[in-house]
Amino acid sequence: MGNKCEHYVQANDQISPNTKECEECEKEKTPWVALRMCLTCGHVGCCDSSVGLHATRHFKETGHPVMVALPSKSWKWCYVHKDYY
């Protein structure tokens, strides 16, 4: 895991998830493999092993840089620097 970038420092660790499952997969009725939560707005999206790649799509559409693995919150990912923390 890399050094803390400015995006990790700015991320909101206290944010709550907007939904219990991937927001887009719920609407599309598609399965997901694992969940990621945006630490800017609380959006919950599916991981890149899922069909929808909704967490990555959320970053591309919003520019929100850091997400955390759910439910464990055991690691974070910065899309800008492509690095774990």
C-alpha cells in the first residue's frame, strides 16, 4: 500500500452509505460481486469484478477520487493515483 495522497486526507471516513447494495445494480436488476462506497458522497457501487463496474463509473462521472471496500472498510482505493491505502 502506498503513501497517503491528498485525496485520502480529504476523504470523509465518517460518511454513511446511501444504499445497502449497488445503487445501479438495484435499478438494473443485475448481480454484483463486491461493493465499494464513495468517500465523497456515500454512493455505493459494485466492484470491477462485477458486470456493471458501477464504482469505477461513478468516479469517471463525478471525479470523486476515493472509495472504500464494503462492508469491512479494510482498504481504500484512490482512482486518481491508482493506489491502495
